[in-house]
Amino acid sequence: MSRDSMPLQDLPCMSLQGSMLSQSKRTIKRKSRGCLSEGLDTECTPTDLIQQWSPSHKHQRLISKGKENDCNQFVLARRSRRRKESTSGISWDSLPDELLLRVLFYLPLQHLLRMSVVCKRWHRLAFDESLWRGVDLEGLTHMGPALQQVLKTGVRRLRCPRSFVEEQHFTGTGPLQIVQMDLSSSIIPTSALESIICRCRLLEHLSLEGLQLSDVIINALSKNPNLLQLNLGGCSGFSAPALADMLKSCSSIEQLNISWCDFNNSHVKSVVDNVSAGVTQLNLSGYRESLTLDVCVFTDVKVLVTRCPHIETLDLSDSTLLMADSFPVLKQLKCLQHLSLSRCYHIHLAALTDLGKMFPMLCLLDVFGVVHNSHLPSLKKEMPHVSINSRPFSNIARPTPASRLVGCLSDRAMWNRKCQLRFKL
């Protein structure tokens, strides 16, 4: 039988180079497909030898009978497909907590809460105290449960004006970390508000405008010696003695808005007798006949300007007993820049022209309802350096200037800063 007609299995084994026989299995795995073809003639090499030199991880595929080998099968070794490298780079799990927190910092409230249920690690990071320093819940329904959870995060700046809080008691006995809080014009039970305010010790800016308060709340405020701005405009439900004690304790107040409260003469006297001597902005508007003036005795206005000589902004609007005779008393306010006398109907136009001379630093004057529009040009001519009737609303101690609240729902700043974590409608 000729060599050409011999069966494949009877062919002699080809001699391999000594260097290839001595290579390790790891070296063989690194060899390319071309290296195998150089050392072995795959068409003339026995099947068992091909399998011996084929890497173990390679898939093997049987080829059906060929025309020249009806009783044999060839085994082909095929290199497995290499997995495509991820185009996303490093996986989320390999990122340190610091980088993940920086990413979560830019998420709105809804998305942050969704991510908190992905895994235990993300839940821990999603409720990290650094993400919940400033929270804006305006527009959120079912405020009670949400507010309960937010208070547990150690929030420092909390904004939820014009909100409805369900009847519930906020649990917890430890002190809160709140420094700035705006609950203006909200509907919240007095008992729920008490459970919040009584745990505050670090308040610096607070707005409870339009809320029903109590002596418990006012007494709790006295435990915040660092209070700088307090807005109690339109509030009710607390006594004059409680108010006096609170103002004595909060001796750092710089801005106080206590306008249009449910006050009597005793309440007004508590304010003027006990307000901080360092107050620079004060709103005492809306008391009509409760604010009296007598230049011969130390009452009301005279006591006020004597105690607080550094007042820069003073709002005495709607004090109907206030007359031009009060101007010599107010003259003691050397730093006065903004004076509001709107709807003080006993003050005549002729007396207003002297204000520019009495107060050299005066730059804003509000006299709505006192001066008719037709007389404004002549008054402005007498006081060219004073802007007249440019501020229809008072901004004293208010978290958001009233002029920006009208027709501007997108402005969600609180004391000139926006909260990082906001609820988006």
C-alpha cells in the first residue's frame, strides 16, 4: 500500500521540535493560532495530538464526515470569542462612598428616595446626613409622614411653607439640628408644632408667619440664644408675659417681624420694653390704636428708639395714632435708612418733606395711603435722594422677600439660599 493511500490513523507521528515540547501549558495558551499551525500540520496530525495541544478552555466542534474520509471525523479547535470590554468604565460598586455621595448630591428628592431601595449600601448613602442638610418640601402632599422622616436625618435647613401637616405628634426626644426653618402660612396643629419647636436649640432663622402658637412654643424659643431673625407676623395664641421672657432670652435678635399679631397694649409694651438692643430691622405695623405716643413720658415709640438706637429699617404702618409729632423722637435713629408710615393717616404731606433733613441716611420711604399719587411728584422733588413707595411689602425677617412671592413660584430661596434637596413637582 502506498503512503498516499494509507489511512489517516496509520500515518507516523510527526516529530516536533524540542523547544516546543518543553513549553509549558501557560505558554501554549498565549500562543496565537498561527503558532499552532507552524508546529503542527492540522490536516495530517492525529486527532489525539491536536486535542493535546489545544487549550482546555477552547470550545471543540465536531465536523461531519468529509468526502475523502467517510469513516473519520475531524476535530477543530476554535478560540472562544473575547467578551467586549465594558464601555461604561468603572462599575458603581467599585466607587468609594465619597464619589457616590457627590453624585447623589445632585439628585432631586424623588430620585434619591428611589435609589435608596436599590441595595443596603445605597440606602445607607441616600440617607447620609451630608445630603439632608437643606430640604425643601414645598408642594409635597401628606406632609406629616414626610416631615417626620426628614427630621430624623439631622436636617439643618428646612423649608415647607404653605403646607398642610396632618394631626400627629412628632416622635423623638433628642435635640434637632435645625438652624433655619420656614413654616410660613402652613396649616399645622399647635401640638405638632410644639413637638418640633421644643426640640430646637440651634435656631438662627425662623419664620412661623400666620400660625396659631402657644405659650409653650414661645417659651421653647427662649432656649435658642443664637436666634438672629424671627418672623411671627400674623401669629396669635400667646401671652404678653411669655413674649417678654422670650425677647429677654433671645438677646441676639437682629431682625424681628411681629406685625399684625393678635395683640393688645400689653403685647406691644412687652416688645418695646424687651426687644434686643442690637435689633436693626423691626416691623411693628398693624396695631392701629395699640401703639401710642407721648413725647413727655417714656412710652412705646420713645422707649423703643431709646433702647434700640441702631435701627436701620422701621415699619410703623397702620398705627393710626402716630402723628408728625413723633418725628423728633424718631430723630434719635441716626442709622435709619428705611421708614414705613403707610396708612398713618394723621401724618400730613407737609410734615413728610422734613424727613429728608432729619434722617441724612434715609433712602427708602413708604407712605402708601398717606400721599395721593398726584402729590408724589412734588414730594419726590423735595426728597430727590429718597425712593418713595417702592416697597409695598415688608421683607423684615421673611425667608423669601414678599415682592418675589407674587407671581413667582419658581423662587424657592430661603434667606437668600436655596435648599440643596428639593421636591420637584
